[in-house]
Amino acid sequence: MSAYQLDRARRHVAAQEWPAALEAAARAVEASPADAYAWYFKGTVEMAAKRPRDALASASRATALAPDDAKAWVLSGSAAQELGETAAAREAYDRAVAAAPRWGLAWNRVGTLAFDAREFDRAEEAFAQAVDCDPNHARSWNNLALARIERGELDAAESALKRALRIWPDYAIAYRNLARVAAGRGDEGRRDLYATLAARIEAVKAAESAGIP
């Protein structure tokens, strides 16, 4: 049964036993070759195992079987982006937002791809869609701020970063980006304040990760 192999694959993924997880995922699609979810899951395992070429092939099978499955399109875009196939990634992310126009993650992927291509207008529009879909997602507000910084919209960027910090008060990256905004205004005092706050948060988190009381 495909379900048995999928459960087996999940256990191996949790244990980071990649060869066994890949084998179980492959057996799942052999058992149910018309099951779009099985192909999607196989692709996610392949991405986690750092095999984006295989993941792209699996995602392509998933989208062929379920062309309105936004998750499969995002997987396809992620694999293509990892491989440097920007045009294919863009098409996949566009298909994802067309299939699920209220899914913030899909809009974030559109925005990230545009940002990396220095298409800051498009990135800002996509990140604005992401926060509209999920206004409580701090990273989306931070991403929106980054696009606005690149476009020289410092007041709007600051507003987005403060929204991020209301959601996630110890979000060090947002403080570092507030430092960028302050630097852009020539406000060295606030730049240093925000940079110091970010460094303190990062130090506390590093200590917690190391188990230091």
C-alpha cells in the first residue's frame, strides 16, 4: 500500500535516514503511480535529501496529475530555483498563486524570486500580497520591508518592520533591517541602537542553543 510506504518514509525523514526515506518514497509511487500526493511527497523527500533534480521530476509528475495543486507547484518552483532554472521557477510560482491566490507562502516565493532578480517593484507587490493573505506572518513583513528599502521607501519599510516586531518581538533580523533604515537616513544613533538590540537577541539565542544557562 502507498500509505504504508509514505508512513515509512516519514519515519525515516524524521530520523534523517535519507537512503531509506528515498527508497520508501520511491516504493510509494510504484504502488500508486497515479497518486499525485505520493509524487509530491517523494519530491519533498528528495528536496530534503538535497536532490533537486529528482525533486523537480517528481513535482512535474505531481502537477501533471493534479494541475491545480498549489503545493506541488511550489515544490516544482523550489527545485527549479535550486537548480538555477529561473524561468521554470517563475512559471511554477505563478501557477501556485493562480491555484491558491490566498496562500501567503506562494506569494513569498514569487517575491523572493523577484527580489533575487532585483525586480524590486514585482517583489514589493508579491510581498504585499503575502501580508494581505497572512497579516500575522512576521517574515512576510520583513520581506516587504526589504523590497521597500531597495526602492528607497524608508518610511514604509520602517512601518513594515515595526509590524514584524509587534508579531515577533525578538526578531533580530527585523532589528538589523531597522538599523539599515536608520543608516539610510543618516541616523547613526538609531542605527547603533537597533544593531545592538539585534546583537543581544542573537547572543541570547546562541546561548540557549548551546545550553548555556
